[in-house]
Amino acid sequence: MTLSSTIEKCREVKTNIDNYEITKAISTLSAIALGMNKYKITDRLNRLRETYDYMSRYLMLGVPDATRKDVFSGIVKDLNVIIDLLVREQRAEECPDAYSSTLRVVRLRSGSLEDTLSELGSVDASISLASGAGNDCLSLTTRRDALLKDLFEIIWVSFDDKQVAETIRKYMGQEDAPGYIANMSYILSALVLSLLAYYDSAKLSLLIELYDSTESETLAARAMVGVVLALRRHSDRVISDRQVMDRLRQWKDSLNTFKMLKETMVAIIRTRDTDRITTKMRDEVIPELMKMKPDILRKMKDSGMDMESSMYEMNAEWEDMLEKSGIGKKMRELSEMQSEGADLMMVTFSNLKQFPFFYNVNSWFLPFDINHPVIKLDDRLKKVVNELVSSGVAICDSDKYSLAIALGMMPEAQRNMVIGQFEAQISQMSDEIKDSMLKQSMPEFEFEVTRYVRDLYRFNRLFRKHNDFYDPFAAPFNFLDIPVVGEILSDNEIVKVTGEFYFKRGYYSEALNLFMLLSDEDKSEPSFWEKTGYCNQCLKDYEAALADYKKAELLQSPGMWLIKKLALINKRLGKFEEAAEYYDLALEKDPDNVNLLVAAADMKFEMAEYKDSLIRYYHASYLAPDDKRILRSIAWTEMMDRQFEKSDATYKKLLAGNPTAADYMNAAHLNLVMNDIPLAIDLYKMSGINNRNEFEKNFLSDIPVLISLGVDELDLHLLLDALKMELSL
């Protein structure tokens, strides 16, 4: 049986389960397992069949059974686990992806998770003793790194394994073990990555249990992130898992958990900004700065500035150059986003994730250790790096490794310059971070959530085989759909704040969904309908946008912003009369606004009210006499109003400047209407020479207009055919 056929059969089984056709589901799964020679799974299915038959028999006999719902829920839960087991086994046989490849390797090893943890504890103790005695620990740290890799992979690719779950639960109780926090946070990451691959009730329960029991903010933050992402990934499975749901419902009574869930949700939602920031930095800011680099260096040279002494000094001329180039505005926007928690470091560290260290999945989740064998730094550099990473800056562990590895590979001069900058800034950053943390209700938890979300985000974006993994950040994050968590966070204030965040950042679909969930009281506020209207407008649902804007109009005397939006939406919907009314209303408030005059004239033109249209175009042209766009509209409208001599004079003005192919064609149309055929042909030729590809299409599109102005249709087609011959089209 192939993987695709197994998946297809398992889909059918899921449908059977949803339709309560349990006997059929068990029979299909038994056939699949037998075909794959998975006899343990076959035995398990036989036991489930027996349990289901007993339950059904009791029902048929009318025997009361208070446990029937729990039994049925357990059967469904086991059937879903078996579906995952079968698909996973088939993948392990056929697929080269990272999970399947690792699963095959782990099965070839002899050591268990318990043995690996035991040896890791012994190695940690030996490293502690060796370090205390001042002895070299390289061989021990190398062995420790190998054990950590084995440990991560065993947990990551384990599934429905009670022994693994029990071993982890036992280790969770050993808070006094050497390196417990670091090791447990690492184990936790393996659990999270495993849960994002397959739903495992025991592993999710471990994360919930760890959050509930730990006194460590580090572990609580990471466990919370893992739980939220797993709940979102497997919401349908969680809802039917009564044991997990019961544990989660206990969170409803905890104010502290409410606050922690809120911080976790905010950190995850902020990842939506990261791709946009990275794109802006890569495609806009950095290229522009590189273009300016020669000018900056030249100004330095001309002014005789000493590069070394001015290393930390900002030149006012540079700032002026940044403003003129538009980069200053972009940098301020990025700075504002950073102050609100956006991840500006992604673009910097993304280029430092190509080291061989990051070829292994586990390396992305290793707690930072300055003594890791991959880090080649002297004592001074280690001290500076340690000060930086412990200063409170929200640098995630994978970025810390990137920085340390890169420093070890830099030429000495460049390295000294970077270290000098770090040393100068660490003290200032530490003070800023302390001030920031004083303003936060739970600073340690929030910083740890931010760091961990960034580790996960970087892995899912930058790991060389990231396409092998489910990406929890790929789709918009609607926290209200998450089992239990959505109920806890359904507070109107949170929904409003999140909706405003999405709205400000331009994620209009997410913002609209949240705005529409707000209570009816908020809908009496005009700004609510203005924002939902704007969201719908940006999503190109113009009918919905118009309805929302009209509601806002009913609740207040509309301001200029709303009037212009109503005009624009009516225009988009082809409601030109209504649009014209709103544009005229806007002109009452701002009579000399050229753009409004042109828009109002356009609407009058669409309504074939050419004289009114020309009044507005003439006014606009008086205010902006050099605007060719307005002249073109005037010439065409004069022609449509049969003011041919005026139109001819206007076209002559256009042709005396830098005419376009369209100018030549429109002037030719006018002369054709005026029966000056030779001049019309000359102008058509000029248009065709300047735009051969579009000439025929543009001519054909204007034929109905020319017919309305009295030109014979046959003559037009004959003329076009002759022109095509002369232009060799």
C-alpha cells in the first residue's frame, strides 16, 4: 500500500467516525494494518472492536450504562491515534522528510530516553567537577552535545509512547537535577515540535502539567506557548479529548493564567509583522542605504573626519540625506514597530543561520551555552557575549548562537570593532530594558514568551528543510477559535485591542473578524463602522463597505474622510450619481481641491453631463495649469460635448508638448469626426508607431464612441484595416 492510498483510506475512516460508523472504521483500519504487517495495531483494533461490541450490546439490551459516553469518546480517541500511527508508519517507509528520516535513525539506536537522560545527568555532574578544578571539558561538552541531540530526537519522533511520557514526567519532578531548567526547556521544545507533527494527548497533558506545576517563569512561558500552538493545530482532536479539556477548563478560574495567555497571544500575533519588516528592510531600507554609501563616504572624506573617532557620532548631514531619500520615514516606522514589540532582529540574524551548526533540528532549540563546543571565543569575548545575552535583551537562543559563532569566525579587526560597539551599548541597553520591564505586569514571563516565539518562528522560516514541517505562523492567528483559550480571552477589551493591532498593521481580514465580534454597544460608535467599512474596502467587498460607511453617516455628521470614502465606494460600484453628490459635498468643504474637482468632473462625465463636467475640469485646470491629465480629460469631454473647435485647440496644446500614443489617437479621432481624414490618418500613424502592440485594441475600444459622434461604422473598420497594412501590424 502506498502513502497516498493509506492517507485516502484514513480520510474515509475519519468520515466514518464523524458519521458514527465505528464498525466500518475499525474494519477498514484493520485491513490497512494487516496489509502493512502491523500486527500490534491489528491486536489493538481487535480489542477496540470487542469493547465497542460490548457497549453496543448493552445498549441493545437496554442496560443502563453511565460510562457509555466516556467509553465511546475513548474508542474514537484511540481510532484517531491509530490513524496517525498508520500514516506515520507509511511515511517512515517512503518519505525522505526530516521527521521520517530521524524516526528511522532513532529506531536503529539501542538507548532509551531513560538511559539518555541518566547519562546526560552524569556528564553534567562531571562537567561541573571538571570546571571547578579548572580542567579542560571539551570531550565532556562534545559528549553532552551528542546526548542532547539523541534526547531531542527520541522525544520529537516518539508517538503514543507511554514509557517516554512517564520518563519525562519523572524528570519534571527532579528540579534539583544539574541544569534542570535548561534541560527541561529543551525537552519541552522537543515535545512542542512533536505535537505540531502529530496529536499526542499524553504530551499535551505533560505541557499543561508543567505549566501548572513549575515555579520557573522560563518553563511556564515556553509551556504556555507550546500548549497554545498545539491547541490551535489540533483543535478538533482536543475538543473530543475529555481529559485534556477538563485540565484546560481549570484555567478559567485563574487570573494569572488569563494574563499569561494574553501575553502569549500578543507575542504570537506580533509574528505577523516579522515577514513585512524583513521584506521592508531587505527590499527597501538596505538597498537604499547601500546606494547612499558612496555619498556618505565621500562626505566623510571631504570633511576630513576620522573614521575611528567618529564611530559612534551621528552626522547631521547623514540624517538630512536619510530624510530626503525617504529612508528616515521608513526607519521611524520600523522604530515605532520595534517599541511595540516587533522583531527587527530577524533580518539581521537570518543571514547568520547558514552555519553547519543549524543543519540539525535540535540545534535551533538548544538553550544558549557559551561553552558549547561550536563556540570558539577567548575569555574576553565570552564575557562580552555573556553580558549581552544576559542583559535582558529579547534575543532568542538561536540568535545568541548565531552571534557567538559569527564572532568566532570574524577577522580580529572587525571583531574588535563589533565588540567595542557592544561594550559601549550594553550598559545603555540594560538601563532601557530595566525601565521597560518596570512598566510590564509580568516582565520575565513576557520576555521569555517573546524569545521562545522567536526561536520557533526562525526555525519555521529559516531551517534549511523548513518545508518539511507544519508552520504554526503561516495562517492568520484567530485565538478565539482555540478550545477553552478562546473562551478565556473572549473579553471585549482584548478583542478590541487585538483588532486595533491588526487594523493598524493592515491585516484587514483579521481586524474585521474581531471588530464584528465586539458587543452591540460599540456599534453605536461611528468610528466602529468607519473601520469595518475601511476593512471591507481594502478587502474589495465594496457593497459591504458602502453599507458600513452609510451606518457611520447615520450616526454622525460626516467628516471629510467619510465623505470621500462614500464618494469613492459609490464610484467603484458604478453609482455615479451618488458618487457625484458626495464629491460635490466634499467640494463645499474644500472648493479648490484639484483631485476632488477632477473626481467630481469624472462622475459628471460618466453621467453624460458634459457641460457640468467641463465646469469642474476647467476649474481644476485653472488651479493646476500644467497637469496634462486634466487637459486630456478636457479635450475628450469637449469632443463628447461636440465642442470640436475647443477640443481641437486643447489637443494642439497636448501635441505641442510630449504627447503619448493615446494623445495622438484621440486627436486623430477628433479630426476624423471633423472629417479631416488626411490629418487623422497622419495622427493615427504617429499613435501606431509609438504603441504598435496596443494600437488595434485601443482603436476598436473607441469605435462605439466614434459611431455616437457620427462616424460610419464601415468606414471605421476599413480605415483600421488600411492603417494596419501601412503600420505592418
